[in-house]
Amino acid sequence: MKAIVCEKFGPPSDLILKEIESPKPKAKQVLVEVKACGVNFPDTLIIQGLYQFKPELPFTPGSDVAGIVKEVGEGIKHVKPGDEVFGFVMNGGFAEEVVMDGRSCFPKPPNMDFPIAASFMMAYGTSHYALKNRAKLKEGETLLVLGASGGVGLAAVELGKLMGAKVIAAASTDEKLALCKEYGADETINYTTEDLKKRIKELTDGKGADVVYDPVGGNFSEAALRATAWEGRFLVVGFAAGDIPKIPLNLALLKGCQIVGVFWGAFATKFPNENIGNIMELMQWYTEGKLKPHLHGEYPLADAPKALEEMMNRKVRGKIVITCG
């Protein structure tokens, strides 16, 4: 089978499309013929050796998978060969076939096509877990989303609005913010032209944001934390800006707020049953037409490096996917 292979840590241009041996499912595993695989910001870090975990070289990147079951291992009963499924893997998705843990493989709704399915799990799973389990977002609270036009950010805007929050979307261009408005943002902040802390305070009548969703890091984190409300929750989701900020901890004391880590992948692995419940809730919302993933573009498998370059250069609004077959 063909796969994108990372043989050394480095930029997307170092990735290679090559023939490798097809994997075989073990007990409680599912072999999937990949039809689409979502591109996520962590993929750009993993191939450079900059992520929290470094896969053993060589490896194939890609986590958000949608496709057709080819074979199941012993103990798998919820899907069978021929079923259309979606789910996630730690890596291996940028390939024509991938083996998935059965607990991370879900039947695909019939009204969801493969590119949309491959755009769903990581973005919505992360944001739903962040807002529901970690922030315990309440109806009527104010949610600030940084990097709001990206994959997880746009999902957070959409979910926050669905959960009854007042949503403030912050992004780097007016074009990106226009998309956020389409997805339910009540207010917007262009943090390249506006003072982030000042505008948050203005838009919340001086109170500050009850929940801050931060997948960006860098210089924006401290400004957003300084504009967090009393007993607010600051969600640490990722560091798309590239820099991990050093936060003065006296801010947490002065505001009585919480700085809360969000690592959906670890949650899904450690608490699979609770994660399955969350995914089922998201699927219900999708089938009811309440969630509409935004596709920025699709790339064939051979162009996966170009897709990763687009992600690294912050040109993506919503999600991009790699398609196979």
C-alpha cells in the first residue's frame, strides 16, 4: 500500500510517498481502507519532533481517519467488513490502510461523507471535551475562543453557542472572523489590529471572560488570562503560535481562576467509555443538523506535504483533509 512516511524529523518537504507493507489487525483492532484523513496542527509538530510524544522513526503521520472496514480482529463485534467508519489513531492515517483500536472506531452516520467524517473526531472531540468536561461551561457564560477560525477553534465557537454561551471569537484577520460569525460568534476581536485584553473587557462590561479556550499560546495567552473573569477557567489546548508562554502564577491567585489542561487524546485513551458517550452526543447533534464542519480544502495523498505546509503557514480556515482512492 502507499503511505506518507516520515523517515527523519523535519519539515513537510522531507516526507516521502512510498510503498510499505499493509498492516494486519490484532485482537480488538480494525483494519480500515482509508478514504480520507484530516490534517491537524499537531501533525505539523509530530513530523518535526516537537510534539509531547515522539513516534519511533520511521512512521506515518495522520490521526483523523474515515474509511471502510477491510478486516476485524478477534473480539470486534460493533463493526464488520464493508462498514463505513471513522475514528482516530495516534499515527498512521496518511496511508491507504490503517489499523485502529476498536474503541476508537465508530460507525459513520450515513448522511456524513468521508471528508467530513475525517474532519470531525479531533476537532469536535477536543472542543467538546474541553468545554463540557474541563470547563463545565454553563448556559449564559461568556466564552472567548482564540484562534477561532482553525479546526478546533471553529468547533469551539459552534459548540459554545450550542451550549448556550455568549461567544467571543478572536482571530488574526477579518476574513477569518467573518467565518466565525457564520458559525455563531456573537462578537469578534481581530488581535492583530485590536488590543486583546482591552477588547475582552469592553465586550464583557469589565467582567472578563468566564472561559478562555486557547489553542494558540504565544503572546496572546497572558493577555487573555488577564482578561479572565473571577473564578474563570483558562483552557490550555495547544500552542499553534509556536511558543509555550510562561504565565505569572499570581494571576491565577488574583482572579481565583483555574488554568486547566486539555489533552483529549489522553482522555480518550484513559476513559474510553466516557469518550464514547461524548462522541455519541456529538453524533446526535450532527444528525440533527446542529453541527456543520467547515472544509477548507481536500488534497490527494501525494500532496499531503502541501496540506501540512498550508497548516503551518496558518492559511487554513476550518479543516483540510487528505483523500485516498
